[in-house]
Amino acid sequence: MAVASLAKAASIWAGGLLLGLGIPYLPAVTSPRLSSFIGDFPMPDYPLVFPFFKNSATNATSAPNRAAFTCDASHAYRTELVSLEPLIIYIHNLITPAETAALLETAEPRFAPSEVTKHGRHQRTRDRTSSSAGLPRDDPAVMCVLNRTRSFLGTMLRDGWDEMGPPQLVRYTTGQRFNVHHDWYEVPQWAADGSNRKWNRVASFFAILQDDCTGGETYFPYAKPITRPSPRGERMWLGERRKTHKGAHEEEPLWREHEDGGLAFRPVAGNAIFWVNLHANGTGDRRTMHAGLPLDSGLKTAMNIWPRQYYPSE
């Protein structure tokens, strides 16, 4: 008798368990009239998986997976000295196409109207009409590029004290610009860790990711070429020449002497400009004033990288 009662109780318990597990799926297999008896039960948005059944079709995810990014630590680039007053170095092939694609994918949903820092506050201004997107430093492609640029800096940064600041993408469309400005801060910024330290942007990298545009040069009005023109008036070395968007047989230099003085650099995808912002005593070098000239047409996207140099507050 006791055995029969136990078996009956077990069958009732098993039946209740199966009914409970099956309730979420009744609407899919029953008529509307029958399913109307079911109250406000939380309906799962995924199929229930039993440990003793394995269905590869139901376990598959419908969301596309982002391709895993692989950093090419052996990637090579080439440099050219352009100016010593201030120090400006042109970097060929700093960013690879794979890195560009990954950076743009991360940045796309983050773009917003660009701001500037004035009197310690972030604000919009008519001087800067582009869009910007901050990038997370733990993103694989971001880390790859930051490690490469950190190596480029050598002993300019002190490990354990200085750091690579958070990078930013900036995008210009037709007519957009960034008037003459400097990257360093008039008043050094306090460290975010609450320590008694301040920092400033010791240098800048400006790497072009997209160059489907005309115009949009990066202009340094106070930059001077390393050598002066000779008495014979020979043209100065203005970098490797590339075909332009204007025609298959037309070429122009990567940078040129601007008609108002200084140097202007044409946007070329993958290439970058590097310059030093601060004097040896930590004050800003006004010769690094620069501008993003207006785009005549198209789209230009670039990556700003600002290494931070820290020093104790006085």
C-alpha cells in the first residue's frame, strides 16, 4: 500500500513538473481559446533547453558575431622629419586597413558634435564644427594602436608615471573645419585618480582613417621647414607624391608650403602627423598652433592620440 501511494505521488509530481515546463509553449501549439486560460506568465524569448536533448538549431544565435580583431605587432611604418621648429614628424602607414575598419566600427555609434575646453569647461563652439567619438582604451584595436604609438615615443613617457591618454576619432564633412587652436592646456589638468598630480598633452598624433575628400588639410601656420630655400630657388622636399582624387594622372605632395606661410598636410588614409606640444619646462609651444581647414567636399575621419605627461603640483 505504501509503495502504491509513493508511486502515485511520484507520478503526480512528474506530471506537475512537465505541465509547468510546458506552459510557456502552450500558445504555440494550442488554440487562442485554450491559451486564454493562461494568466500573465513570463514568456521566455528563447527556447528552453533540456540537458538530455541537444538541438544545434535552437542553440545557434541569430546575432552576427563581430570578427575577432588580431593586432599585427610587427607592422612597420616609415617616418620623415618635416620641421624642427616645432618638431613635426610625418609617419607613413601608421594605421593598417584592418585597424581602421575595427576603429570605425567601434566609433560609429559614439559620434556627437565636437566640443572644446575653455575655462575648464567642455563646450561647443563655431570654431569647431566636426563630430567626435571617444574610444575605450580597452578595445583591442585601440590597444593595438596605442601600444604602437607608445613605442614610437620611447623615453618621452616614463612608465608607471606618464600614460597614453584616451584617444578620439574626429569626422569632417563638406564645409566643416576646426579653426586655429593648440592641443595643450593653458592650465594643466588634475589627475583623475585624486592624487596630487597634474598633466598636460606632451605631444599629439593625428592619424587619417578616411580620406575620401577634397580640401581638409591640417595647417600649421608657424611651422618652418628644416632647410631654407637655396639662392637658386630650387623646390624644397615636400614628401612622397600621391595621385589625387581629381584625376588619375594628377599628383600633389603630401604636404606643401602654405601661401600664407607655414605648412599644410593633405589627408591620406593610414598616414599620420606627430608633433611635440610642450617645451622642456612643461609650458605650451605656441608654434604648434594648427587648424583643420574646411573640407571642400566629401568626408575625412581621423584619430587623435594625446600622450599625457604628469608632474607634481606646485
